[in-house]
Amino acid sequence: MKICPSILSADPTKLGEEIRSIEKTGADSIHWDVMDGNFTEAITFGHHIIANHRKLTELRFDVHLMVINVERHIENFALAGADMIIIHPESTIHLHSSLSIIKSLGKKTGLALNPTTSINVIDYCFDVLDMVLVMGVNPGSSGQEFIQSQLRKISELKNLLPASMEICVDGGITDQNIRQCKECGANSFVSGSYIFKNANYSNAIQKLKES
Ligand code: DX5
Ligand code: ZN
């Protein structure tokens, strides 16, 4: 089971220190929420920020691109040091092509499903898919409440996907709802506010693992 802290909820005035703190906790990756002010209202990190933090840690960098015309940006984030690039089907006209570009750059692929996006979109991109990410909230900010209807989506994915596939839940995860998500079949969790609002990040991650 993987826990992937979202750096969006970290203290933006000391991202480097925050990454070093997370590295000591046994977290499985750093999750970068990239927003462009169009796909989402907010604007967050560009590829330069990620590239500048790449040298601080060996942890997997998962880059979650919430940007339109995503195919224009994939190479920059690959060169910045992403290990996995997660995209939304709504962000590109040619989804299979965009996922294939990520693969051709030697990176793992993730497909993020908004709360109202059906799992049907996966049917024809199995061959270029390493991870499916179920959004527990609408993209745009951390600290939102988990949308319960996504539990059924996790169960449907569990039935559809090979056991080796990473099924990740992103948004609204707490020690109160993570068990339900695990029981439905999720094996990876992004967490922003739950971890970073806790004074002790290791304790928070441990609690999520044990819940
Ligand atoms: C939402 C982002 C999430 C979010 C998670 O657009 O994709 O990764 O930062 O934050 P919490 O865990 O606080 O919902
Ligand atoms: Zn995310």
C-alpha cells in the first residue's frame, strides 16, 4: 500500500525542507499537483519548480497535470524529473497518443478520473497505462470533503484491472475514510491536508497505513 503526500498542502515558503521531512517518513512518493488556471481556477507549480527540487530526494515524483492541452507540457515535466505523469482524459483530444508520449519518454503513466468521469475511458488504453487515479474531490484545491460515490468507482476498477495495477485515490483522504477505500480495492493514496496539518508527518502517515 502506498502513501503519496501532496506537496500542495506543504508550507510553500520551505518546500525543500518539507520534501526532506517527508523523505524521513517512509512515504512512497511526492505528489505534485500542477494546475494551470484553466483546467482549474488555481495556478500552482511549473516544471522549473519541480526540476529544482529533483536533486533533493530519490523519492518517486508523481506529477499530476491538471492543465489543458496537456500534450504540450508532457516533455517539460518529464525532463524536470517526473517518474510518473498523471493526466486527465479531459485535458487532451488524443488520450492514447498523450499516454504514449509519456511512455516514450521512459516515464510511468497515470490516468486521473474526475468524480463524474466513467471508467469506460480505460477500455482502449490498457496497453499504455500503469496507474489509475480516482479523484475523491473535484480538481482545484486540497482540504475538500471526499465524494462518497467514488467508492463504487474504486470497486468497479478493482474488478476490471489486473491485480498488479496501482489504483490510487486522490482527494479528501483521512483516517476516517481510508479503510473503506482500501476495502473497495484501492492500494495507493494521495494525501495533502491530512498529513501536512499534522505536526508529526510520520504519525499521520502511520495512521493512514494502519486505519
Ligand atoms: C486536488 C488535488 C489533490 C489534493 C489532495 O486537485 O489533486 O492531490 O491536493 O489534497 P487533500 O488530501 O487535502 O484532499
Ligand atoms: Zn493530485
